[in-house]
Amino acid sequence: MQIIDMYLRPPIEGFLRGSLYNDPERAADYCRRWDVSLPESVKQQSMELLLEEMDEYNIIGVVPARKRKPYYMSNDEIVKLLEDYPGRFIGMAAIDGNASRKETMYEIDKYAVSGPCQGMTFEPGYFDPETPLDDARFEPIFEKCQKENIPLLLPYGGNCNRTIRCYQPVMIDNVCLKYPDLHLILTHGGWPYVAEMCYIAFKRPNLYISPDVYGVHTPSSEGYYEAANYYLHDKMIFGSCYPSNSIKDLIDYNQARVEERCWQEYFHDNAARALNLR
């Protein structure tokens, strides 16, 4: 079985500017909180070791560019990654919250419509000012992606907003209702709103949930696995959140909680459908 890892950040230049690669104390603190290990590939910032870890489980990694501080990644970094390691990664180009509408449409066309990226990603909780997902300024993005059949990956939950004000589940529901043909994939699972996000995914065919590391030893996280095993077996998606932790640890943890009969959907099929790969 091939595994699609919905949130994997390899050691390329933009991600190496983040603290999880270059701040050992913070990385160790994350691992203690979730009771997971930090792999050698992170300690050595080694792509070769990461690829070995991916090979062990037949993984293809979904890589989202990040425009916010401290990453400030160019989408060309993702294109280069796809060129350097063909077939190993799926690219998601990032939308810059400070860009003009014209620039944003150009980026979507260049990297997702005509380019090698499978979709787009953005983090409105880190825009300046912090902006709710259902704000009118984002409507052209949603309209464009729905029209072009481009999935949107949204880091939504956990530590991806400055405050809880822009975390509210109703904002997700509003977007799902207004753009019913737009595939939305929530990484970090919308945590801590586990039940609420699962309810919305149950009601809205276009919403998918990937809890990644926020499904590990966090309050209410058992709800994600209840959903994956039963009423949301077709909507839940595996993600490792590497380099926050070992890919192996996340797979082992998930396989112990997701019933084997659901593995194909959870580890591959749901992600392929959400990303329009099938």
C-alpha cells in the first residue's frame, strides 16, 4: 500500500529557516508533548535520510509552501523539489496574504492551473491583520480554485493562528456551503474543535480532515479515530507533520487506532480523492 502523507516538510531552504530544523530545544519540546521521537534526518537536516524513512513505508509526501514568517518561501522552491525528486512529492503552492488580487490569480494560474503543483495552500490566521477564513477578501481565491478544480490545503488548528478568534468551525462551514465543489483539506484537523470539524465534514461533501500530529495525545483526539473507523471513514486523511516528529512514530500510532479495514482509505484513497488524483 502506498501512503500519501498530507503534511510533510522536507529539509529544503525555506523549511530550514523554521525552528523545528534549527532550534533543537523547541523540537525536543514538541516531541515531549506528543511523546514522539525526532528522527535522525531532522537532526542532520538530511534529505537522503528522509527519503529512506519514506521508502520504508512507500510514502509520497504532500509539501505545502509557506509564505509567512520565518519561511517566506518562493513557490519556485516547491517546483525545484518536484523536479529534483520526481514522483516523491506532491506540491501545494502558497498564496501570499499580502499580494494583490492580480498577483494571487497569477500564482494560481502559474503553479496549479498550468504548473506542476496539485493545489494551493494558505494560512489566513497569519495574514496581517489576522483574517477569518470566510472574509470577503478571500472570495476570489475560492471562486478561482473552484472553477479550476484546484484543491485548497488549509493549515487550520493547533498553532496556525495567532488567536482562537479565527479558528471557529462556522467559518469553515460557511466556505464549504458557498463553494460546494471546492475541495478543502484541513491539516492539523481544526484542533481543538474535533467534534465540530467532524460534524462539518459529515455534512459537507467537500471537506476533508487530516489531524496529523494533533491527533496524537491531545485532548479529544480520540474523536478523530472514531471518525476514521466509522462515520467519516471516507473523509479522514493521514499526515505526519514531519519534521515535528518521526514519520514512523505517526504511522505506528495511527495504525494502532485506525482499524486495518480502513487503512486503504485513511492512508491513501481519501487523500487521492481530495487532491483530485483519482
